[in-house]
Amino acid sequence: MGAVVGIFIIPELFLLLNVKDIPFITNAYSSALIGAVVFFIIGKWCTGYVVNWVKWIEDSLLKAPLPDLISGSFGLVFGLILAYLIVNVIPLNNIPYHIFGTIIPIFLAFF
């Protein structure tokens, strides 16, 4: 994943910073290597936090009563189906103002 991000982001980053094209760094292979190394370092740094977060979620789910988990799961599925139907039945992308046609479906998906 880091390699792919490096291939696409490093040349764009150089354009953004107005750095002249350096063939060694903007080469796809070296960009992939730089991206992979950066993501490897970030991954090593984030691993402990992610593991602790997953353990916290697991402990919270184990302490929750079973009826709460079942009703919460049904509510989640019902809400997702309802959001899907609202977004696809009502053509929100045909709203004349582009900002509303973009933001309303995102807002409905979150709530």
C-alpha cells in the first residue's frame, strides 16, 4: 500500500512544492520504495495504538449484554438499508446546487 501511495503522491508533492523534477526520486521504483519505507515506519509506530484499541473494543463487547448487541446489530442493518433506499430512491444528485447534491447523501449516510 505504501508503494502505491508513494508512486502517486511523491510526484504530486514535488509539483506542489515547486521542486524541479529529480529523475531519481520521481522514478516509479524509487517513489514506491520511499512510500513503502515511510508506511512501514508509520505502521510500526501505529501498531501498539491499534492493538490497544482493538482490545478495548473487544473488552467492551464482551461486557455488553447480549440483547443490546443483537438489537444494536438489527438497528445498524436497518439504518444502512434505510440510508441506501433514501439515497437511491430520491435522486439527490439531481439537485441543482452541486454542494447540496454532494453533502446531503454523505450526511444521510452518517445519520
